[in-house]
Amino acid sequence: MRFFASFIVSATWLAAADPSGFAQWKGAELKSYENKLAPKVDAKKIASQALGSYGNHTLSVIHREGNGEAELHETQGDIFIVQSGEATLIVGGTVVDPKTTAPHEVRGPSI
């Protein structure tokens, strides 16, 4: 009887829905984007896929095959996780030839 009661509690926990706003991606799923995005690389040598929008932040997977533009975010921050290859992140400086590309977003060819 004790085993049966434990199973019911466990089964109820397994059937419970994730909390509102919660999302989870498995490592294999994130790695699969490398093959999905590589054929979609644009003239700027980048392809991206939005994963979700959560109020004041968003999550995306980005595949780069070259240098990115300089970016200035006035109201958000970027977090970079490099899964393969290598990256150099330059923080600070002044954006050369700045152009506003969206509200609170400035981009340029370099810093």
C-alpha cells in the first residue's frame, strides 16, 4: 500500500503543468539549430531563430559565420553562449556610423 500511495503522488507531480512563463530547451534541441540555421545565413553572415519572449526579455539562437555588427542596446542586455567555434566579444567603445535600427537599438559596422 505504501508503494501505491507514492506512485499516485509521483504521477500527480508528473502530470502537473509547467508554471506560466516557464520554458525548457534540451541541449540536443539547441545544438540542432546549428544545422537548421546554417542554410539560412544572410548577407551579414548571420541567421537566427527566436525561442521566446518573456515580458522584458527575449531568447534567441543565433548562428554566425563571420563578424557581427556593433550593437548598442539602450534597454536590454545580451548573453552569449558559444557552443562551437570561437568568439571575441568587444565591450565598450563608440559605435562607428551609428544607425537606429529599432527603438532603443543602435547598430554600426564596428566599434
